[in-house]
Amino acid sequence: MKVHIEQQCEKNKKNVFDKETGKFLKTVPIQVTYPYPYGYILDTLAEDGGNLDCYVITDKVLTMASVVECDTIGMVEWFEDGQEDHKILAVLRGEKYAMSEEVKHTITDFALHFFDNQPDKKYRLGNFYNADKAVELMKKSSTPPLNTTL
């Protein structure tokens, strides 16, 4: 799968892109720093009307607006203002990382503080799942729908 990188690791700014064109729109400050490079999966449409979001679990520096090839390792349930906004967890193609307790803790800690500056925002982090559940969601969200395994 191809992931468009919106946020670099360890930056406390949220970059906003037009999901259809990939064009950079603006930067918004946030309270916490991104623990991993973050972006969206091309050719997907999620429940919230945007592309599926994705954390890329890597030690490598990935630059904003780059597109990288990734493999799925899992997903985390995320609900924002009552709407499903699940996050896919991936690694760069050829890298080997597991969805460890450390990764889960890091993402959970980030999620708990992401909306600190938006007290009216309603969100909830749910369960972590393995790659099979993530692939199910990706198949359901692909445009056009995928008929093969990822």
C-alpha cells in the first residue's frame, strides 16, 4: 500500500493536505509531538469521508508530502465526535517491526493528549488489532474495492 506522509515524527504541528490532490493547505500547532510518521493511505475512503489514516512505525525520517510503500501490521480503533476514525499501523516495505506493547503505549499516550487544546472534542481510543483486522478495514475502504489480498 502507498502512504502519503502528512506529519513527520517528533513534530508538534499538524499539516493539512487536500486528500484528492495531495496539495499542502496549512499547518496547525498541536499540544503533543507525533510519535511516528503519520499520513493517509492512498485510494481509500474511510467512514469519516477522508482517506484511512496510518502511522508508519519506523526509526527512519520520512519527509512531509512523500509517498512510501508500506506493509500493514495492525490497527487501532479511534472514535472522534462519535464517528469511526480508525488508524492503520504499518511498517516500511522490507522493515520488520511488531505491534509491541511499547508501540501500543506510545500511540495510546499520544491519543490521550492529542486534543488537549480542544476541550469540546469527544474522542475515544478503542482496541488494538492485528494485521488481519486492518486488512479487512482496508478492503472495505479501498476505492475501487480490492478483490485481492494486500
